Amino acid sequence: MKAVFIYAKTDEKYFEEIKKHLHVPSDRYGMKVISHEHPNTSYFENDINDADIVFLLVSVNSCSTPSWSKYADLAIKYKPKNSVIPIKIDDTSWIGKSFYDLSYIPTKERSIRSFKPQKDAFFNIETAIIELSKRIYEDIQKAKRLEKERKKAEEKFILQQQRQIDLQRQKDFQSRIIIFAIFIAIFLIGKSITTSNITKCSPEIKAEIYLQRGDEEEKGYNLQKAIEEYTCAIDSRSNYYEAYAKRGKIYLRNYDYELAISDFNRALEDNKDNNLSLKEFVFYLHLRGEANRRIWEKTQSDENMKKALKDYDYGISLNREDPYPYYGRAELYMAIGDKQQALINLERALFYFERDSNEKSNVKMVRDKIQKLKPK
């Protein structure tokens, strides 16, 4: 709590005496005393603004001092009237002064000089200042409590607002997840529709016609349309291994490895009656192995790696002169990081590719890979 005393130079002795009686307000209520005699310092206005209470030492001398009157008027202007307290030193007239209607001390409408002995006046002032200090201190503490409660309420409000924002963000995120899930579901349903028996197929058209149409669409890179035609061929003849194989090849090109494996399984299973030539059978083993290898490259699934290697090994055991299982096995070893085995299998694949005049593009591709693997 900050208290400012304004007095004239001639009244300094009264201020010093009053000051001796301020130990209780100072110790109990934390009163800090700032004095201003006149002419005043340049810090007066700041002190007045910061003060909780202002005491005006009023006397004949002070009232006749223009500078004192000026600063008394400023105190009345800046502070509430109940926080400006005149201390009456002598019985001077206050009529016309800015502090005319203020309550003053000592109490009982007496001046300091009117007390006999005079020390009673200062005890009277001390009692009044203690009561004033207590009231102001309690007001300050109440204001602090209210401010603390206000801040607490404000923090609570901000926290509630933040929780609502977080909740809304969570709801928005969940909504996006739901929308994304719906989108994926629609995509998968659409994909399923295009590859399922819902495709409009005419029972009057033979499976071979659908297969031929699929070949034409595949040559024109209309892969989705080719899938539909091969699907109709399968609908027309459920054990049409060639349609399964060709559709599986397109799935493999489209990175639909699971669907590709499913179709290659059917193509290989439908060879129970030896409808497939040995070359076709080994080639489809190679393609199924490739699909499993690519799944392994994405997922590192040991199961898919073993299945791929099994298909390559089985293909080689059926026809040791077929280059494709060797090439597939080389690709798998390269993915694993076994360069030596990869090189051995590439060289075997190259040997058998070179014996077929239709495999010139594969010959060049395998040679390039061998060149990269060989130590320099």
C-alpha cells in the first residue's frame, strides 16, 4: 500500500511527527510512505497515480502557498475523494478550496494545534490512519481476490473453449476418416463390380469370342475393358484356364497382386486334364512367383518369399531349359541381396533366352543386369 503526504516546507515538523506514528500501518498493512514538500519534484504525478491514499497537511501556510494548492488540486483530480484525507494542522478557513467538503483528521473537527497536550492529536491521527489503512488494505486484498477469481474464470473459459476446439477438431478428423473410408469402400465396390460377375455378359456369346475381344482390348491398352471381356469368358466357361491366365497377367500389370495370384491359381488348377502345355504351365508358375515376390518386396512377408521361390524351383524342376524361372529366381535373389546367386541364375536365364530368336529384348535386358552385377 502506497501513501503520499503533501505538505508545505514550514509544516515539515508535523509530517515528521506523524511519520513516527506510522509503524503499525507500515508493519501490518505494508504502508509505504512518500513525502512531497513544495515546490515538488517532477515525479509527483506518477506518485499520485500510484498512491492508494493521499494525505494533505493543511495549514495557513500551506493554503497560502500556490504550489501546494496546485498539487492538492491535482490529488483531488486524480484520486477518488475517499482516498484523499486532509490533516488539519491549524484552524484555517477551507472555504473555496478543492478539498473543502472532504472528511479530515484529527477527528472531532479539531486541528492538531487545538489539542492539549498536542501528542494526543498525533495519537488521534495514528488511530485514524490505522483504520484507513485497514480499510484500504482490505479493499486491495479484495480486489486481488476478485482479480484472481477473474483470471481463474478466464483461464477456465479459455480451457473450455480449447477443449471445445479440440473436440471439434477430433470430430472433424473422425468425419474425414469416415469420408475417406466411404471413398475407399466406394472405390473397392466399383472395382469389384468391374471385375465380378455383375459385368453384363451374354450367354449367347461363346467364351472364345470374349477371350478374343479381351486380347484386342489388351493390345489397345484398354486394360479394364480387357478384364471385363476375360471375366465374361470365365462366366461362360468356369474352367477356362487361358482366360484366368490372361486376366491374371493384367492384374499383375495393374499391381493387383492378390487378384493376379488368385487367377494364376485357377489357371494352374485347371490343368488337371493337362490342357496346358509344359511351357505355359511353367510360365504361369513364373508369373505367380513374380506376384508373390512383389508382395514380399512391399511387405517383407516370409510366406510370400517362400511361395515365390517354391514356384521358381518347381518351374525349373519341370523344365530346366526354360529361362523364365531362372530369371524370376534371379530377381528374388537380387531383392534379398544375394548377388552371387542372382548372377548365377541370370547367366542361366541368358543362356536359354539366347537360344530363342523371339527373346531378343529379354536377352538385352538380362545382359545389362549381368553387367551391373559383375564386379568391376
